[in-house]
Amino acid sequence: MLQDPLADALTAIKNGDRIGKKECIVKSSKLLESILKVMQENNYIGQFERMEDGRGGKFKIELKGSVIDTKVVKPRFSVARDEFEKWEKRYLPSRQMGLLILSTSKGVMAHSKAKELNIGGRLLSYVY
């Protein structure tokens, strides 16, 4: 039974990468699409495409084997523009490894881009 579609999708990506699959299929949503774009921009996954079925659609995601861990952060903590280091220490193994994915007023983006734009947001997930 699906409880959290975003968490289920990220778990499917992580598990598919671990066992060496070349692709995985997950239920689609607009938020998941935004997160997948961020992961793709940072070379954690390859191409992905939306496939329509009678129940809302699915994403077919090309896996690269570069995801060690990815999870949803609950509750979705607010992150001020000067607090990124605190959250990096909490969720990422080191400063130079991985990324936090945030929902900001400028859209969903990686924490490195949010630092450049000097904006905060809500913490959605992390990947490394």
C-alpha cells in the first residue's frame, strides 16, 4: 500500500541502483518530476520519461548506479538561507558529497543553487 508516493519513488530508485537495474518505473507526480530534474542535473540519474496509463501516469527512469542513498525528509523543515551547513551536517556524509533538495519560492532546487541565489525554503529530500 502506498503511503507516501515521493518516498516510495526515491526508495525504488535507491533499491534499483543497489541491485544494478538499468531502469525503474514509479508513479508520477509534479513534485517528483521536479526532484527528478534536480537529480538529473546533478548526474544521479539519466533520462526519464512520463508514460501515460489509465491511472495518472508513471515515470520510466534510467539509472546510472550513482545513488548511494536517497530519502525524503519528514517533517519538511524550514531552512533559512544561512542554515544550510547545519542541515548538510545532519543529512549528508560530507560537505563535498551529496545534495539537499529544497522547495523554494523560485521552484525546486539543490541547496548549492539556493546558496548562490541566497534564498531558503523547505527541505524535501537528500541524495548522495
